[in-house]
Amino acid sequence: AEAARSIGKKLNGRGEVILVRYIQNSASTDERARGFTETLEKEFPGISVVAQQHTQGTVEDARQRTVDMLTRHSGAVGIFAVNHPSSVGAYKAIQSEKLEGKIAFVAFDSDPVLLEGVAKGGVDAIIAQDPFAIGYNGVKQALAILDGKTVEEYIPIASMIVTADNLEKMKIENP
């Protein structure tokens, strides 16, 4: 949902976007794609997803599939990629097609290449998970189970949205 909001604001609610998906039937990335498309439909009806492809899970495959979608949909003005290899591959496609700064791009999962892209203006936002909080809460729940305590079925952990505005702060707080 946050990726859709980032692209929606960047595009002023209008335009065609591409969705770079991960391996078919990957539950977490399928949910990210669903949240993205549903949020666009509800909050940014002037934006349409004109192409989406599942990748085979590698950076190179994501790069090639993104180039293919960009070639077939030259009017696309935005891209969202649902995980690390898809995001790095999509960014490499944007670079190879000389579209940095010309197309809105939101990545999911952090990587030094993507952080450099934020600094250079080729990546508009990164939706970054908080692995420390995920691990901490997982261990805390496991210990509670071992102690016979009731645990939460679902513990939401907020993602951080990395942009040029907070990039330096993120680097300091999450080296």
C-alpha cells in the first residue's frame, strides 16, 4: 500500500505503471502486489497497471523482464518491484534504458545499489523492512510459547520508507 501511495503522489495520481513481481505463488510478494494494485484502484484511480510479470527470482531475469515491459509499454511512467532481486533488476533496467529520474520507481527491500539510486534520484523510495524488529518479536514469541504463555497471532511491524529526504538519517540509524 505504501508503494502505491509513494508512486501515486509522485505521479500526481495519473499514468501507467509496471509491476515487477517475484516467483509465482510466493505468498509475501503476492500480498505486496495485491496491496499495491488494490491501493492504486482505491486511492489513485487515474493510475493503471499496464504490465506485470513474475520473475524467476534472479536480478538478471528481473532486469530483462523489466526491459521487455518497458519496451512494450513505452508510455509507462512508474515501476514498483516487490522484493530485493526484483527491485535491483528493475533498477538495472531503468539504468540500462537511461530512464533514471524520468520514471518513478519504488523498490521493496534495501540494497546498496538501491540506496545509491535514492541518492542519485533514480529510486524514489524503498520500502524497507525492519529485520531487527522481526527477529526480536519472533524470539520473544518463541520464548513466551516455551513458557506456556498465550502469544499474539499477528504482530504488525512497520516498514520504513526510505527517500532522499531521510536517506542520511536511515544510514546513521541502520548502518
